[in-house]
Amino acid sequence: MTAADVPFSMYPRTTAVRIRDLMRRCAITHDHAERAALLERLAAELDRAARDLLDNRPTEECSRRELAAGLHGQAGMVRFFADLERRDRARQAFDPAHPRVRYP
């Protein structure tokens, strides 16, 4: 079993609920800054799940190190997407083709 095959049932219940909620909120928001913040929180949750796994919290018959490495990799990937969101937002701020509306 690889980290990609890990079902949410193997995560501690509270972690799975938080991760699902953050993923849902990332999917529905159109604000780049909010999405970047949500992705950072999602990465933190994945890192926390990896730490819990390495601290011998209850899981099924999987290689803890392999799963933890997969979770850390996913957290890094999520942080990369958060950086992309921030860059897109910054690029839009200076794009003359798409001026931002400024209120007095």
C-alpha cells in the first residue's frame, strides 16, 4: 500500500474531518489569498498526520515511515500550490489588462 492508497478511514477521525473540510473549502473559493491560506492549513494538517503516524498512534498494517513520507510529500505539494496562488494574486495586482478596482 502506498501513501496514495491510504483511505481517510486510516487517518484519526478528527484529522480526516479537518482535511476534508479544508479540501472542500479550497475547491469552492475563488479568492487567491483565501485559497493560499487554506492550502497552508491543509499542509499543516498533513504534516501533523505524518507526525502522529511516526509517534506510533494507532493505524492499520502499513509501513509508518512510507506513509509518513507520503504525507510529508503531499504537504510539500500543497505548499507549492499555495505559493502558486500567491504568485497568481501578485501577478494580477500588476497586470494592466486586468486592473483591480480600487475603492476610495
